[in-house]
Amino acid sequence: MTAAAADVSVEGPAAAAPADGGSRLFGRGLLYVVVWSLQLVVSTLISPVLTHLMGPSEFGALSSALAIYQVLSVAALLGLDEALVLERADDGDGKRARGLVTIGVVISFAVTAIALATIPLWSGPLGFGDFPLLVVAVILWTAPSAAVTVMLALLVAEDRLKPFTVVSVISAIGGSVVGLVLILTVHNDATTYAWGGVICQFVAMFLGLIVVRPTLQGFRQWAVTRRAITLGVPLALGSLAYFVLNAGDRIIIQRELGATEVGRYQVAYVIGSAVILLLNFTNGAWTPHFAALKDKAARYSLAMKSRDELYGILVPIVLGVTLIAPLALRILAPASFRPAGLTLVVLLVALTAFPVAASGASGRLLVVGRRGKTVGIITGVAAVLNIVLNLLLVPVMGISGAAVATLASYSLLAVLQVVFLPDRDRWHGAPIRLVMLVAAAIAVAAVSILLPQTLAWNLGRAVLAVACFPWFVVRLQAARRGASDPVPEEAVAAIPDDEVPDHAVPDRRSGPVGGRAAASTAAGTTPPVAERTPEGDVTAAAPALDTGEEPREADGADDLARLLGFDIDPGRDTGRDPDTGVPSEEGAT
């Protein structure tokens, strides 16, 4: 029996994803993604309102302060939100996970207290000397926000959509709404708006405590707590590097150019980064199909295929955003923001979507291959480059230098991830025709910002931007059809025989989703164990255990839940080790 046949014996259809996989992506699990994305959507919608209500200086100070809040949130979380999800998947009744929620709340308030006590040491050098109360507000925002994030992670792991939605809406939308009410009725400045967020984050936290019911067990189960922190700290460092990569430029602009320029940069960044936001939504069209594959050749084939499809989708998006930018900037920002000089920033930030798409493809291969530390180090290197380039370019080029630094650092991230792929020989670049199409789109977008920005020219560009939408729809539909195509047989057959282990147990945690192995585990049965015959062939054995329960048929929501790493039946305790499928000592007792 060949290695390819062995793979089919172990995983069956997992080697070639179901033909209807693309049509099963929008189940219950996607609702969590949509709800979780509300904060991004609301911030995008509310930014133009704030630019008209506040001056550029106040809006810039708020943007810089929120960047500080993002960094503090990473430190306050310590990666416990991600570690808690894995612990909950192994915990039959959720007691250990609820104990970790308590630990997370305590750590978040401790980090907040330290930040408050050290304000005099760092607020002045970072350019916040004129906004002391704003700094206090965003720091007080940190503790309840981090606590809410940990509790939301547990609610998702337990598939409790209604309380998750309520807490998320209060946390993500409530602060913006209350903040707007405050600046309209109390005082029109950034500090007043920030206090709206503080109020709603505390309300969301107290509601989350009622729903989640954390316990004090975290202070007694030191082994579990230590394991969670050991896992969470590297994840937190990687997240911190990513936040620096994403938001560090605001701090440097604040320090070098002042809050007014931060406000101008933020307006342009919101428009340009809408491309990346759309990319994050459409990127999920291929991820379940990709993660369900258990052989390396098929994973690489799908990763490159999804990257190429995303490139094709991004061409009309980048063109459309760049063409509409001159008119949109005049609508979204008042004249005091000097919108005519922001089109270059929009273009550079929008172009960042291409390296983001590339790094998304190679990054998934690294994560599924358990190269999390590699991803963290690479992200850290890219973040350092971002800071260095900002320090060098912002004083010379202004906010356009920050946009150049963003594009360069994300490009380095994409390149390094490919360099450190474990099987780099399997990876190849995009087809030359697609590369030429991308280059042509970039050239047209670049030329468009050089044209006059009179009303007639702006309206003409807007018409062309609208014409890009049908093109985008066609590309997206083609990509979705491509996501449901089976992986080519030759990709599966390319696995060398020596890569099949003597006892290959499908591991549902080797990646975001474990194909049929994950479905078997969710159904309460042990995944089939592949064994090598005396002749060297690999065959699939019958399940080692049978709990007597009827197998639970997986649907699209289950696929996405497993993709996110969550146990779709959190209340079920099978008494078996989640990795090997054999009875655990705790379960045996």
C-alpha cells in the first residue's frame, strides 16, 4: 500500500476535503466570528463621526492612547484567553477553566495598578503630557477589558452564544455609544469619550462574572495555572509584537509630530486598512478546508491556492479603495485634517493587504506544524523593523513614512515565514499572470493618486471605484467555488512513505481542526489508529473504544468551532486523554 493510500485509510475523505465544504462554512460558529468583529466594524464606522466632533489634536491623542491600551491589554491577558480554551477542551466540567478566569481577572487588575503607578515615568516621554486624564481613562479601560476577553473565550468554548453576544455587544459597541453621548452632552474631548468605554467595560465585566461564575480553584490548582501561564506567555509575547507591528507607528508619530498628525494618519489608516478587514473575513473561506487536511503536500497545495485566490480578490478591492479615497477623505474628515495629502497613506496601507495575504497562507502552515515559537520570533523581528523604520522615516517623510514602514515590515513578515517553512521546497510563488495582474493594479492605483483632486476628478474616480465592486463579487464567487474543489490527487500522493509514523494517531490539536479525528473525538469515540503491517503498509484499525453513544454528525458550525480550537461538546467528559484517545487516570476513577 502506498503512502497516499495509507493517508486515505487513516483519514478517509479528509485528504480531499468534501466537495460541499465551501457551502458549509457559514454555520453557527461563524456567528461568534461576526460578533467578535463588531468592535472593528464599530470603530471603522465611528471614526468619521469623531473626526467631525473632535479636532485633529484630540482625535490624534485618542488614537495614540488607544494604542497604549492595546499594548497594556496584551500584558494584562498574558495569553490566558488562548490557554484557557485548550484547558476547557480537556476539562469535562469546566472547573479548572473557571479557576483560570479568576487568575486572569487578578492579573489584569495587577497590571492596571502597575501602569497607573508608573504614569509619571512614561506618559511624558511618549507625548501625553497634555492629556493626563486621558491616560488614566485608557488604563482603567484595560483591566475590565482584559477580564472580559478571558470570560468571552470561555463562553465561546462552552458554545454559549446568547450570553457571549450580550457581553460582547456591551463591551464592543456600548463604549462607543456611551462615549458619543458623553461628548455630545458633557464635554467634547477625547478624555470624555474614553470614560464611556471605561463605564461599559466595567458593566460588561460584572455581567460576565455573573454568567461565567469564576471560582477560586485557580489559586489551588497551581499545576494547571502554571501550565496555562507557561503556554500563554509566549503567545502574549507574539501578540505584543503584532500589536507593536500594527499600532507602534501612532506612538512614534505622537512623539515626533504631535497629536494632530496622529489624527490625520488614523483617518487615512482606517480607510486603507478596510482592505485588510475585508481580507480577514474572506480569508476564512479556505481555512477549514485547509486545516482538515492531514498530509503536508495537500496542506501546501491548498495554502498556495488560497493565497492566489486572495490575491485575485484583493486586486479590485485595492483599486476600489484607492480610487474612492480622495472623495471618501473629504466626506469622512473635515478640512482641518488636510485630506488631500492623505491619499498616499491610504494607498500604502491598502497595499499592505498583499503581504498580509501571503503571510496568512504561510503562517497557517507554521502553526499547524507546531512552529508557534518561530511565528512569535518572526513577528518580533518584523515589529522591531517597524519601530526602526518609523524612527528613521517619520521625521523625514512625515506620516507617509509610517505607512512605508508598515508596508515594509509586513512584507518582511511574509518573506521570513516562507524562509522558515519546514518544507520550503514544496512552496512556490504565484503564477506569473497573477503577479502581472497585481503589478498592473498597483500601477493604476499609484497613478490615480497623482491625478487632480477636483470635484469632477474625484467623482470620476468614484464611478470607477463602484465599477470594481462587481469585479470583486465575481472573484469572490470564483474563490468560494475553488475552496470546495478537492485537493489534487498528485498533491496527496507526493508524501514520502517515511513521513508516515509507525503509529499515526490523528491529533485534533495538531492544527485548528482535526478532520475526521476531531469529529470522532467530538462524538465521544476514539479516532481510528493507523498501524503499520509487517510488509510496511499502513492500515486503519477500528476505534479502540466505543462509548455506546450514537456518533454525532458534524455540520458546518461544528467544522468552524473545531477550526477555532473549541470543543463543540464542552459538557461531555469522555474520561479519555484528548490527544491519544486512551482512558486517562482521572477519567478511570
